Amino acid sequence: MTAHDPARTALLFVDPYNDFLAEDGKLWPLVAKVAAGVGLHTNLKAVTAAVRAAGIRVVIVPHHRWKPGDLDGWDHPNPYMVAGYDRQIFAVGSKGGEWYPDFAPQDGDLVATEHWGSSGFAGTNLDTLLKQKGVTHVILIGLIANTCLESTGKYAVELGYHVTLVRDATAAASAEAMRCAHDINGPTFAHAIVTTAELLAALASYAETA
């Protein structure tokens, strides 16, 4: 991949909640097999450490946290929302709705407002945060590959951002879902689809030439 100017680049870390990443998280069983296969936690740690060392800003892109009555009066909430509501995913005040400790926001990180559906941009301040910081290139990691990451990446392209997907710093419910996200759908919108190792090498190469 082409190395990016750190001042113009942001890492978008989608949904780093305990419900996704902790062994007792409500959604961990959904992604556990794929996560283990790609080395998810190891790669997420490597990417976040490397981008911070390179001076790239980290932006947390969080999903809406469940609260009682959230969907009361809604005309047609989608099945994704209903399923999350029924299971009280990322519930406010619960462990599952807290940041996974290894990936909690650090000083200097930005935290976007919460998204209700799949896209981290729709109905949030994410685009404003990025544009006010001069960001033109985004790198996507987190969960889930074929839902929130894919939707956020597509929306980013529509808004004019350069998008990089990191194929092994995410997970999904199946290997087939991962293949669709990175080998079928990803190439229709993403400018680059890389492994963690390739991203780290690109960052190191930029540091050497900067």
C-alpha cells in the first residue's frame, strides 16, 4: 500500500466494546472462531501501537449503547437494530457497554458520537471531526467486517475519503462473511485492502523516508 501522510490520516477503530472483544461479551461467540483464526487481538494491538507511534490520530467509532425504550415508537427499526435491542447489546452501565481495556481511548484520541445502524458516519459527527482535523485518508479496523466496517468504508468513499481496510484486524461471523467483505465487496470501494503486516511495513517505510 502507499504510505499516507500521518497528518492527513486517521485510524477509525469501530466498536471496541467488551461485548465484542471480551471472552464473556455477548457478541464474542459470534466472532470468536474467525477472530482466533486471524489473530484479531494481537493485530488490533499492533495496528493501534504502530499508528500512534507514526503520529496518526486514532478515532473511536462507537455503536449506540442500549438503553430501555430506545426503539419505542419506531415505525420500522431494521432487524439489526431489533436483534441488538432484544439482547441489550452494549448496554449503558454494563460491562459489555464499556471499552475493552486494551483499546480504550487514550489522550489525544477522538471519540465520535454513537451510530445507530452500521455506518459510523450516518447521523454522527464523524465527518466533521475528520474534516476539522484535515483528514483525507482513513484506515478501518474493528468489528464487524461485513457490517459496520463495510458500511463505514463505503460511506467514507462517498464523502471523498481514501479508504484502507485491514483484513486481519477485524472479524465476522464466518470465513465466508470475511471473504465477501474483503474479496468481493471491498474491492468495489476500498482504495487498499491490506494485512496488518503490510500496514506496519508501509508505516515503517514512511518513517524511514520522512
